[in-house]
Amino acid sequence: MQQYKFNEGPLTAVVVTLSVVSIDSKKVGQLARTYRKDAGMSLKRLAESMGISFAHLSKLERGARAWSLELISKFNKGLRQ
């Protein structure tokens, strides 16, 4: 099993519940979009800071792709940049 060091951030609470419940990618994506917009970040800027494509982040926010632990960690870190 791969382990990740998580940076505290808005989606950290999601990580805590991963082993207990299944993740609704659409709900996580909606939360991520809200946090991103509240931080005043564009999709492009956050995607660049996460090291993923604009299209990939867009799909994550729409719930069309599943969030991994690594992506949640990158999101938390990227949101603070």
C-alpha cells in the first residue's frame, strides 16, 4: 500500500473518511470547486500547481474522474500556492 504525506487543507477531512465510506466523486468535485473558487483560483492555475492538466482537473470537479489520495494531497498543496 502506498502512503502519502498529506498537507492540511480543505479536502483533508475527505482523506479521513476514505477507509470508512465510499467516495462520491461528484460530491468531492463540487466541494473542490467551491474551495477553489473561494480561494480565487482559476482552473488553469490550480491545475498547473497540482501538476495535472486543466482538462483533468475539470473532470475531477465535475465528478467525471475519481479522486485519488495523491490528487487530494496535491489539491490541498496547490490551493495554498
